[in-house]
Amino acid sequence: MTDWVIEPVDAARGQVEIRVPGDKSISHRAILFNTLAVLENGGAARVVNLLDAEDVMRTVVACEQLGAQVVRRGDAWEVSRGATRDGPLDVDCGNSGTTARLLLGAVAGRGRPARLAGDASLSRRPMGRVIEPLAAMGARFSAAEGQRLPLVVTPAALCGVTWTSKVASAQVKSAVLLAGLLAEGATVYTEPSPSRDHTERLLTRMGAPLQVDGCTSTIRAGTLRPVDVDVPGDISSAAFWMVAAGVLGVAVTLPDVGLNPTRSGCLEVLAAMGLQVDVAGGGGDAPGSVAVQGSLTRGATIGGALVPRLVDELPVLAIAAAFTHGETVITDAEELRVKESDRIAVVVNGLQAMGVEAYATPGGMRIVGRGGEGVRAAVVESHGDHRIAMAFAIAGLRCGMRVRDVDCVATSYRGFLEQLRDLSPRSRAMSTDAP
């Protein structure tokens, strides 16, 4: 097990350019959807700038089990039909909730039984919100107690369903739409507010019979054609460096970042907190450039339909809030309780260890920023959660930090510490048996 020791920055560089790795959400979908396409219709596809991280590699291995051949050639991964696979699937999803939930929809109506398992963290996360609409379509499951992994899917014929979800979840929506491609009749899925729409965009490109009207998506049975995908940089990864700009008072430029409007809520919040945020290019899932500079001058209110557009960035936005002048209130974020950790409790505990006035609420948190006054170095546990580890590493750039158990960061951002050293060269990793 590894810890990070983050040294505070004495004299920050005036301007920094940081290139973040490929978008995790798009990477999962590009590999899985193209696997379904080549298995149904043949052909091949290239995925450029795929995120090379543990979570996405779980999806790659699962696609190979489905019968695809997935090969890396230079900066691209090529997906084509592989050797015929028979017998049941047995997929270890590791820590990847996206792998597990999208696969549930992909295999629910196909001819091979499948067993999906995960690590201890993923096995605690809820699968019922995916199981329920799929079961209403006729899918058959047997699951661990509490509708959690490990979970067995038995082949079954599917029928379309009209389903209204209580939560805005792109993973649930994606699973239902994938199952709808194999169902008799129309599948109509409505969510309470827009979640990220990478699935709808990519399925449309691939020729799926899909219609989207606001928060409602309707899909009918059909097949997909393979398409090449150029994965933009991950805005969730870029958010750490945007907050670093405000914490340190440096100018950070992030080229080739995905600026999908269903994902870009963090830009609005950071601007509301006083930072100058300039965006060039982008649109849909096309990349653009983001430049951030200035100071964190005031708190913000984060809630309602904004939350699904920045739910993964909330831990690092809470760090930003600690260095503002004023109160930040986060509401409607109950989803944070069932991520890799209880992110509400873990973030608040970490902020309190830093000397920040912070309080947990049932659906979020309240943070009172005093411009960094009184903030101190601390030892913070990641609880095996990659976004917690990286968020508190950013705080350490200002006040110093030891972040415990950071091996989890490899699930989404292998080179994070190396890039952080561009700002804090003395920061380092060390084994837990070091003093």
C-alpha cells in the first residue's frame, strides 16, 4: 500500500499547461458499444486516446470475453471480432461500477449466462436501480443479498418497458438503452433531470433506432455499426487542476478537454467562486481548451439539476470551497453516499482534520471558507476512493498533506502524481511502512 506526501508550494509557477488523460465514461462506451457492433455486424473500429486505467481495462477484458479482439496499436485501440466464445461469461469488474452496470444491460437479453463480480468496494455498491428496470423488461437475475454483486444473469427474452427513474444516472440509463436494443417493442426511459449523454450520442452515431426528447429516451430493437472514436480529455480529471489554479493562484491551461454540456457544471461553479474560466472550442463530445486563473473569492450554492453535471467533481469542489471566503452549500447529492466511499462523510472528516469548518447533511455538506486562514497539514484516509485521494492531494499543495492508501488512483488517473510534481516537485509517494 502506498501513501502520498504532498509538500506545500512555496513559489508557484505563473502559468502551467496540463494535458489530462482520456475521458473515462466515453472510453468505457467506445470499447463496449463497438464490441457489440463488431459481434453483430463485423467490421472494426479504432478508439484513439482511450483511458489506460484499471477501470477501463476491466471493460476491455470483459469485451474480449464477449468475443471481441481488442488490440493496442500505438495511440489507438482496435476492436474487431475475435474467436467465437461459448459458455458462460465470468467477469471480474474490479472497482468499476460503469463496467458492471453497462454490462448488465448489454448481456441481459443475449444468449450466454453471465456472472459479474467485483472487489470489496464495488460489492457494497447498489445494483438494484439497474436490476429493477431490466427485470421489468424480462431479464432474470440472481444477486447477493441487497441486490449487490456478485450477480448472475440468465438468458431471457426481453420486452420494451416504459420506465421513469427516480435518480438521474447515466449508468442506469445506458444499461436500459442497451437492453432495449434487444427488446421487442419500444423501451422508453425518463430521468428526473439530464445525466451525462455520452451513450445517446454514441448510439446515434452507430445507427441505433434512438430518439431523445428532453429527459426521455426511446429506443427500439436494432443493431449497431462500428465507428471510430477519438476520446477527449476527461473533464473530471481536469477539474483537479482547475481547483489547483484557484488554491495556488496560478494560471492553468488544459488543452483537448471534453466540454459536453452534461458534464461541464464544474466550470460554472468555479466561475461562481470567483475564478476566471475561459473556454475555447468544444461542443458535444468534441474537445476544447479550458484556461483557469484568479482567486477563489466566494462560496457557492450547488444543488438541483446542476448536481448530475458535476457529481464526480464534488469532492474537489469541496476543497475549492475550503479556500474561498464564504459559505458553500451542497444539496441534492445523496448519490455521494454510495460511491466508492461515502464521499459526504469522508470529505467532511478530511476537511475538519485540515481545520476547516465543515458539516455533513443528509444530502450534501456545508463548508465555511475563510480564504485558507487556519488551514493546516493533515493525514487523510482515501478509503480506497480515487477521487478522494486526488482531491486532498490538491489541498496539500497549499497546506501540506499525507494521503493514505492511494493505489486506488490507478483506476482512473495513473500519471496524477507525476503531473502534480510540476507544481510541487518535492511531493512523493512512499510505502506505508516508511516513517
